[in-house]
Amino acid sequence: MSTLGQKLRELRHHKGYKLNEVAEGADLSISFISLIERDKASISVENLHKLANFYNVRLFQIFQDIEEEDAHIMREAQLDGVTAPNMAVKTTFFLLSSEDNLSFRSFLTVMPPASQQDEIRLQKGETFIYVKEGDLEIHLPNKKPLSLRTGDTAHLASYKGTLLKNASAEQPAKLLMLASATTLISDKQGDPFHIFEIAE
């Protein structure tokens, strides 16, 4: 059975970090992390939390065996036929990534025409958007709206709140979105969206 130090070293290697990167990101010394990984020192729960937060994992996962690499595949035919209740009048999110992924979430997002006055609020994280179909309007705090068309992309760092709106009054917009695990995605009332899984 692996020791805590071995598991922490394995987690660091699995995530692709060097000791100095972990030390800086978790606000711990390089020598301390090295000692912990070699089981030459004990670690407090507080410092273990710092490492878990840096690695973007839950604390209990550090004590589990790291799983083998896996692939989560979605085929074009699966995406073409997606449907959900009220999709014509409410923004709908379809999960493309594994539910177990704690680093990021990816979605196929369908926004109804602008006549429905629906919007997406983003904050506290990073989001990458590819406009698969339609026109999108991005409202950053205290800036002029940005317009994106089919094929355009945007990388957003949203901390105070960014709004996404369909720019077309007649056609839905389809977006591929990749959001960091910290990103908060909500509707205009501030409520989280229901996320639909795509059947295999």
C-alpha cells in the first residue's frame, strides 16, 4: 500500500508539476514538499488542504489510488441529435466531459433566439468558447459588447461577471464551452443551469 508521501508525489507527477511550481502555488517551501513526498516529515491537515486546492482535487482523492488515464469520447451523431425540455426557450447545457473531471467541464450549449431574452452569467473562473453556429454577444464589465460569429472563439477570465447573449432574434446559437472547475455559470436570476448528459 502506498504511503501518503508516495501518493502526493504520484499526484504531482500525474498533474505534471515540478516541486518549485507546487511550492509557489500552494504557498509551501520546496524542501518541505520534498520531505513530505519522501515521508520524512508529517503534514498538517491545513497544509494538506493547500496541496489539494492547488492540485484541484478533493482531500479524500489524495488517499485514493490515482486511476489510469482514460478517454471520454463524444461522436458527432450524438451531438447532432441532442434535445431537452424547453430547449427552444431556455439556454440548455449538454455535458461533453466526464462528470469525474475536477479540472474543467466542457459543454455543448444551445442558446435560444434573443427574443427569449435568455443569458448566461460567468464569474470566478476561465472559460473558452467556440461559436459552432450563430452569433454571440459578450458583455464584459465596464466594456463595450463584443460580437462573435460562427467559427469565432473567445477565452474569458471572468471574476466580476461576464454576460453571454444570443445576438440573433431568430436563430439559436450553439457554443462549445470549456470552463475551469472554479467557473460559476448561472442564468440571469443567478441560478445554476440544469446540465443534461448525452446518452451514449
